[in-house]
Amino acid sequence: MEFLLAIDWPLLVIVSLLTAVGFVALYSAGYSFPWRIEGQIRNIAVAAAAMLVVGLVPMKWVKNMSVPIYIVGVLLLLATLLFGVTIKGATRWLDIGVGRIQPSEIMKIAVPLFIAWYFQVRDEYLRWWDYVIAAFFLALPVALILKQPDLGTSILVFCAGFAVIFFAGLSWKVLAALVCGVLVSIPIAWTMMYDYQRQRVLTLLDPSSDPLGAGFHTIQAIIAIGSGGIVGKGWMNGTQAHLDFIPERTSDFLFAVYSEEFGFLGDVGLLILYSALIFRTLYIACRAKTLFERLIAGAIAAIFLMYSFVNMGMVSGILPVVGVPLPFMSYGGTAFLILGICCGLLMRISAGSRRRPRKK
């Protein structure tokens, strides 16, 4: 009964619609891989359970757990660099005996939680150097994740953490200076990038330069999106996916399958759902009772925005391919779990704001 009272029904409806649409698209993309469909059902169930559990946890407990979660996450990242399992040149996994974990995924929620806790503690005594300290807390895990290397996850962690710093009152002048600094440092960053990362950028500029190699993913995805036309080819009738032209079609490139089968109108509907999700999250942030809750909800809005924008951007050829799933749609256990936790936090924050006593 307590959870039913805590449910934010508009948020639940939006998330349920996105999950249902995603499962329909994934069923078409992976009907020849029944284990993927069964696995996605389990992923959705685990995410729903995580949302239920987290939705019942008092925010005071969440705030108290923020520091140990961040510390454990950083230690796990260090352990991954020293003792991690290397697959295809990337050391992103840590063998814990009963299985493998990917500690970088923990940091997607651990970093914003910790930085929000820091600003909550320093709220009455906030000074300019607090933003510098918060930037260090953000840069440390991002640097460790980049070292693995994992560009996609590092971007998501950075955006989630930076959103907290921004919503905590970062000056627009400082933000403008940071943007200028990033633009100036691009040549230096280019020399520090791994070969495969530079290749992704070059492929973005001209996919046809390597149509059977690095540009294959992008070219086939663009063909699928374009062939969908206005109304699409119909569910289960997409040729690019069913003839195996689209790689990773149940995960990172599921949007290409969806676009081919449901067309431009289907894409517009999907964009409306994601926009509604982000605006609802921001609405919850505006009504939150405490600074900690407002910052967490703002960071979750940034997570939803970056997940969807980066995935759709890379699939449609306007961003480099960095391996970011489409939220609530792409296949993936860890990603769904993190999204379920985010939704649980939003439910808890929303419930707390509705229980605020009325002013006389």
C-alpha cells in the first residue's frame, strides 16, 4: 500500500510505454535469438523490482549511503585496472568468482549521488572552491573509466555528475569559460585518443571511407532509417535487420530497426515519449523538498537525455559510435537495472514532495 501511494503515475505510464515499445521492436529484431527475448523479460523484471525496492527506501538512507557507494565504486574501478578481465582490448570487467561485474556502470548513479551529497552538506557554506572539489570527485572516476578504455560510459558518467554541479549553481560565466577551454583543447585531446576512438570520429565525418569496416555500422543504420519512409515497412517487415545487415540490432542499434519498421511517424512518437520523460523528471526535480533531492532528479534527467540523444545521434550518423544503449528499449541487464534504480529514486522524491505539509 505504501508503494502505491508513492507511485508517480505519469512517470510510470511513460516508462511503461517506452518499455513496451522497446520490447515490440526488440522482438522483431531478435526473434531469431529467443534467448535475447527471454533475457530482456528478465531484465525488465529485475529493473521493476529495483524500482519497487528503491522507491520504498527513505531518501535519508540514500543520502547516507552515497559516500560508501562512491568509495566502493572507485576502489572497484582501480581493481579493474589492476586485476580486470580484458576482452577485445578493453579491461572493463572484474571477476568476483561467481561472475563478472562492470564497476563503471555503478558510477552512473554513484557519482551524481556523491556530488549531490557534497553540495547538500556544503549548502550553507558554499564557496567557489566547492565546485573545484566537486569537479575533482567527478574527474577521478571519469579518468579511470577512460583508462579502460570506455568512452561511452565515461561520457554518461561525466554528464550525470556535471549536471549536479550545474544545477548546484555553477555560474554561466564559468560554464562559458569551460566550453571555450574544451574547444581549445580539442587538438590536444585528439593526440591523446586511442586509435579506435580517432577512427570513430573519422568514420563519422565520412562513413564511406571504410564501408566494410569502421563505417559499416553507420551506413547500414542510415539505410535502415531512410528506407522506413513516413510510416515504415511494418512490424517484423524490416529487411535491413532481418537480412543481418544491422550489427548489434537488439542493443545499440535497435533504433535503426524501429525506424525502418515504424518510419518517421514512429520516430516522432518516440521523441515525444522521451521528451515527456525528461520534462516529467525535471518537474519532479522542481518540486523536490531538499537540495539533495533536486540535484539527484536533475542528474537523472541528464542521464535520460544523454542516453537517448547519444544513441539516436550515433545510429543516425550525427555522432560517433560509442556504444550507448537506448533507454528502456535496448537489450541490456546492467543498463536496465540502473534505469530502474533511477525511476525508483524519482518515485521516492515525487512521493516526498506530495507529502509536504501545506502552508497556512
